[in-house]
Amino acid sequence: MKVSLRCGIPITEFDLQHPGGFWHWVWQHNVPVTIVERVKKAGALLTAGYAAIANSVELSQTELKKLQDKRAKTKTERHQQRKAELSRRYEVDVTPELVEKDDDGWYLQLRMHYYLTPGREFLTTRDAKRTKAQLEAGENSIWKPDFNKGQMLSSVLLLEELNLYAWGAVAFF
């Protein structure tokens, strides 16, 4: 109603009952529309498919496992799987903004931040557990690239030694 008053064009109950509602009234009367930052952001999120992922159906653990094992997936199934994985990874409601941040490597940054700060005391145990699991899966042999990729202690020690984290040279957010 504020828009109607501002532009001096009345909006009737009939206009609001139209299937297009307010936006049909805007189009019908050629009311000027200004695109603001939030609208541009929402459009970018829609274009990237983030909204489709965030609005996908929630999956149970069993349904997620079936999808992960399935080789040929529809676009809808890929969106459902991604949403379920993000929901389990972050343990929060999945929003288009969260999907975007995850695409930008946010989870890895959060994890590194955690192990550089309060989680530092758990890092050695975490890396040891990963090593043990890899040894068991590989029947006492480990493929070096997988081993190196899974260990975080060396990265944390390097950042601590160079004192980059303390200076704020490592941006996490």
C-alpha cells in the first residue's frame, strides 16, 4: 500500500485478488521498480541454483545413502543430496546463502579456524583417528596423497610457526 500511496496510483481489492497480485498491479500501471542489493543478491542465488538446493525436500539418512550410492541422478536428486549433506555437515537449516558460502569453501575455513583456536587440543587425536581408519581400510597400507590430504596438523603448525593467523593474514570469513 505504501508504494500505491507514493506513486499516487490506487491499488484496489480487485488488483490484489488477481493471481499476480501486487506485481500484476505494478506491471499493469508501469510503476517504476528499483533493483536493490538484496534483490540482486536473491537473483544471483536463484541463477546459481542455490535456492533450488535450499528448497529441496529433506531426506532421511536411508534416503541419502540410497542417493549417494545411485550413479545416475536427476537434477532434483542432486539438489536433494546436496541439501541433505549440507544439513548434516553444518547442523543448521540450509539456506541459499549457506549453499553459496559452502561453494566458496566456507566449511574448510571454519574447520581450520576451529583447529587453530579452541579445537587445537583435539587435532592430534583427530589426525591419529583418520590415520588409523585409513590403515584399516587399506589393510595396513596408505596411499600417500589420501593420507596427506586428510591430515591437518601440518597446516596448523605451519600457520602457527609463521604466526600468520595471529596477524590476521589468514582470512577465514
